[in-house]
Amino acid sequence: MDLQVGKNSKNTKMSERKPKNIFSKGPIPASFIAESIQKHSSQKAIGGHSIFLGQVRADQTENGIVKAIDYTAYEDMALEKMHLIREDIFAKYPLTCMHVHHSLGEVAAGEICLFVFTSSAHRKAAMDACEETVERLKAELPVWGREIMEDDSHQWKVNQ
């Protein structure tokens, strides 16, 4: 589930690495996010981190209020695409590491469904890489969300 590759990796080209699983069942716990951040305190070459947390909103739609989103994915294709995105981001930005976690299954309104965490020697690279990664995930990964309404009806989510 953890996606971490950096300049200090074991002399393996990123293109030779097997795509890491970024998916987990259900919401991403706050404790997992905190532990991920804490693990980086020993890496003293890092000067900046950027974190994006995607949270399910209780949107008011024409069909009612969203109480949850049920995420599905074409997992093999999504993992291969994530691998390519990761390679592009590492080629463009001087990152130390990147972690991406995306929920599958039902995630209630208010819960975290996406966690992107980038680290670099300098904040600007970490922030820019994090933003570009999030935008590319939303646009390119074959992940779909079925919005579940308070009355248990549903509709497919359209990313904006």
C-alpha cells in the first residue's frame, strides 16, 4: 500500500520496479497518516513535506445529500498508471519520497479517502509535486465513485 521511491533507493531504476499497491479498504485512518508523518522525522535531509488529504463531502445534489462514496477501480490499470505518474513526478521534481494511498469500498462523509504525501529537501518541490500528483490522479486513474445518498439511492460521481 505504501509508495516510496527516492534518489537513495537501492540502485534500481523506477521503471524496473513493480507497481506498489496504493489501495486500501475503507477510509484512511488519521492514526495511519500521523504514523506516516512521524516516520520521516529520522530523515534529516528532508526540509519540506506537502500533504493532501481528500475527504468525502456531504454534498447536496439534486438527488439528495451524499452520505458516503463507494470507490471502485480497475486496479491493475490504476496501479500501472500510478507507476507512470510516479516516474514522471520523480523525473520532474527533486523528491526524497512520495506516498499515495487511495480508498476502495465505502467511505462515509467526513472520512479521508485520499492521502498524498511528498517530501523534498525544499518545500517548493514538495508542494508542487504534491499538487501535480493529486491533479493527475484525479484526471488519469481509473477510479470511480458511486455517491450513496441518505435514502440509499446512488449516482456516479463526476470529478470537476
